[in-house]
Amino acid sequence: MPEGIKNAILIYNPTSGRRRKRRFEEIEKATRILKDAGIAVQIAATTAPGTAREMARLAVGQRQDLVIACGGDGTVNEVINGLAGSQVPMALLPAGTANILAKELGVPWDIPQAARLIPGGIIRRIALGIASQVNQDGGRYFLCVAGAGPDGAIVNGVDEIFKKNAGILAYWAEGMKQLVRYDFPEMRVRSGGQERKATIIVVGRTAHYGGPFKITTGASLFEDSFEMLTNSTRSRLKYLMCLPALWLGKIRSVEGIEMWKDTEVICEPVDDRMVFAQVDGEPVGPLPLAFRIVPDALSIVVPAEKK
């Protein structure tokens, strides 16, 4: 068992993903598994956007030993924004529409099975990314991936009601819509003393991206850096031609693609057209934005085999 953990609060989103009717039964089973392992768990359901963040902040103030996030990428993002900078660790029970962190850590997409991994887990201290206004403090933390361009347009355009009913298919549907209407405005990307023009940027802390894709395969949660990808093309056809390479894991060899590692990147629109951004699949508005690494920002419980 992670040292010193005797109590926990389990924050879950009752409206995310599918199998919602079964989820509370699975959560109750998970709490019994943890109780048998010596961890007393209090269950807290979110009621609106932002409540998971506030619950996590309250848990820090109450000196809880552990916060367990049960939901998709959006729920996890809210929880890490409540925990960032504290010593209270976060564990994961995957649910929701998607969960990049579960894929990255090898946590099974089964709540009771995932609960069984927590008592034997290892606490690791990691960096977070943060997206903020250029030359301003504050901002929104992110754990796995951020981006701007077509993916930002998809995240900002997806209908929340459709997403609740259709899950990941809502993103695919919005992606098809944006592929037809998006005009690929350019952004100016400044990082590591270099300046590039691009129509998309992916700022990765994980190898996994959305759905089945892996893009920033050189990134790691356990490094204090991003791996970044840009594409300079404005051609709709060339974007379509990237999909087979993405499926086959050969995106790095595509013409117009650049990849590099750094701890900060500043992204600004080239003209007056808005370029939208996202963090962990959540909208953060239009550019300009800075994405930077915040070292030593979060404690997470990692399955023992991933230590």
C-alpha cells in the first residue's frame, strides 16, 4: 500500500461516458476492495463543470491522504487542477468518454480491477503542463496533452449533449465536420529559440493522444519536458493523407511534420482568424497562449509494474 494512506475521497462524474447505471455499483464494489485493503473511502459525485476541481481543493484543505478520480479526461483534468502544487496524491479509476492516462499507465478499463491496483501502487512525483496567457501568471494545468488548430476546433465545437449520448463518436463526427469546413489558419510557434509557422500543434506529455492514436511517442509523464509536433501544410488533402501514417505509427516521416522536445512553447495567430486550443480534451479558448512545464507539480499513484 502507498505509505501512510488510510483515507481517500473518490470524486466521480455520474454523467460521463456510458454504462452510467452500472457505474455506481462498480464504484461501491471498488470502495469495498479499498476498505479491505485498509483505505476508507468517501464518495463524492460532481454536480456541474468545475465541481471536481473544487472537491479536490477541499480535499487538500482537509488533508485527505488520497484523491481518486473516477471519470474521463475532463474529470481527471479538473482534479489535477485542484491538486496541483500540493502533496496529496491522485489515483485513477477509468470511466468517461476517453481516458489517456489509463492507457499511458496500463490501468484496466474496469473500475473494480483498477481499484485492486491502488493498494499496491507506487507514488510518483511528476511535472504538469500549464496553458496560460502569454507573459501572465496562472492558467489551466494539463496532464496528458494540449494542442491548437484542428484539434482545438473539434474540442471547442463538439456538442456536449451529443457527447454524453454518443461518447467518442461525438468527436469523430465533429472531426468529419471540421475536415470539411476548417480553413487551416496559420499560427506562429516559438520554442527553443526557433520560430515556425504551423496549422496544428500537439503538445504532448504522453505517447497516447485521443482514441487509438499515438502521436508524441517520445513524450513521458516522468520527464520534465514536452514532445511537440507541428504540421505546416494548409492542404486539406495532405491532412487526409496523414491519417494512414498516423494509424501505422509513421507520422514522423510525413512531409511538413516537425517534432522536438522543450519545456515551453508560445503559440500566436498569424492573422485575425481565431485558432482554438484545448488541454486534455477540454476547451481553453483561442490563441495566443503559452504552454510550459511546471516541475514537481503532482503526485500520482502508479501501478507497481509501471514504476
